[in-house]
Amino acid sequence: MALEVREAAAEDAEQIAELHADSWRRFYRGAYSDTYLDGDVLTDRRTFWTARLASPTANSSTMVVDEGARLAAFVHVVLDADAEWGSLVDNLHVRHDAQRIGLGRVLLHRAAATVAERASDRRMYLWVLEQNQNAQRFYATLGGTKVERTCCLPPGGDATRLNGAPSKLRIAWPDVAIPAMRAE
């Protein structure tokens, strides 16, 4: 089946929220509280994505990959988010049963292309939980470098949604035109 990357629309909010919540439940366990992950995470993500997609901004882009009628993956990029680090890949999630077929790579390449086309410079970064070793290895294969470690902020500012004091890492690309970020 051919997969197509397209710009997300407001009607994609529900599927994006479901994929986002499922990804957090699978990969954020231990960092985020079980109570939050097993309870309000879907409602929280639904509210978040419904609002974000209802009022898109000129300095951001949400792209999705469909697999038939189901959403397989999405990425959200905020252009020129930080004066020092450039544009932020705010979210990149691939449905669990669609992982390891190249969708993350395709979407990260699309994010880089969007930064190259629309941002004021070619720098890009993202945050990844320190416990997510697989994601860190994936970003490293695409030329991302760990440049900073800091504490995670709780989702929605609610400290009860965290389990202890988990850390996150900033992964950065000083130029999205590096060979590892060029589409194949």
C-alpha cells in the first residue's frame, strides 16, 4: 500500500490524539505516572490536538501519514521556536504496529524540508525522554546530537502526572541539510 504524507486537518485530531496517547502509554511509562497514563491521557491529548488543529498557525506544520483509513504516524514542527536552537520538532509518533518500516525517517525528513523551506535558518531540535534509548539511537542515525539534559515538565503543568523527576534530552541538528537528513 502506498503511503502519503499530507498536512493534517482539524478532522484528524481524534486519530492523532489516540496515537499520541498510545505512544505515551507505551514509551513514557516510568516517567509519567501510571494514574495519568491509564486515565486522563487520551482526554488530555484530545483536548490538546483539537485546539491545535482547529487554529493552525503560520509558524507550524502538522503532517500525517495515512495507512488506508487509519493514521499511521504524525509529526508537528514549530518553526523558529528557539533563538539558539531553531525549529522544534514538537511531536513525532508512529503507530506501534507501523514502526520500523521507515515512517519516522520519512516524517523527520519532511520536518527538515519544512524547516529548510519556511524557517529563518536551518537549525532544528527536539526533546526525547532520557529513558527512550531506541528513539535516541534513531535520531543519532539521522545526525542528531545530544546537546542538553534537563528535567521534564509535567504535561499540562500538573506535577502529579510525573513519576519522580524524569529527565529529557535535547537532540539537535545544526543544519537540516546534512546528508543524514536528506530524503532518500
